[in-house]
Amino acid sequence: MTNPPVNLGEHGAAFAANLRAIRKARHVTLDELAAQIQDRGHRLNRDQLIRIEAGQRRASIDDACEIARALGVKLIRLVSPSRLQLVPNRPLHGVLADARNPRDEVV
């Protein structure tokens, strides 16, 4: 039995979609991602990651930070709607770029 999706809002939905896209683009399995996160002492397992990616569970801020670290991206890359992303190496004062830029910012 699967859980129904929760109302994540724009950034929560972006987080779920971006998590999946970045993870797959980097050829990281859910098991590998969970292991990296757990190696840092954070309790987040494969099943929880599956639910986050599917929009069936909200990620806490701690979950989101650990996921970003494990994937080697800044948190803003995970929570930004896919059509927008902050330009790397720019102040956080609203400078936006098209998210189709293939470069991810490294933490």
C-alpha cells in the first residue's frame, strides 16, 4: 500500500524532483545516498528517501542539508524550481539563470 502524496508546495515539490534528477544524473542509487547520509550520523534511510522523492514525505531542513552535502550540491539547487536557479558565484540578491545550465554548484 502506498501513501498518497502530501501537499509539498512549490519548493517542496521542486526538492523532490531535483533530488531525483540530480541523484540519477550522478548515477547514485538510493542505497548509496542513504549510506553516505548515515555515515555522517544522520538517520535517513532508503525508504524515507523513496518517500521524499515520491512526494509522500516532507524533508526536514536537517534532511535537506544532509542530502545536499551527500550529493555535493548547494541546498538552493535542490529547493529551486527547475526553471530557475541561482547563478553560481553571485550574491544571493535575486540574480537568476535558466536551470538548464548543466553545472551544479559544489558545497
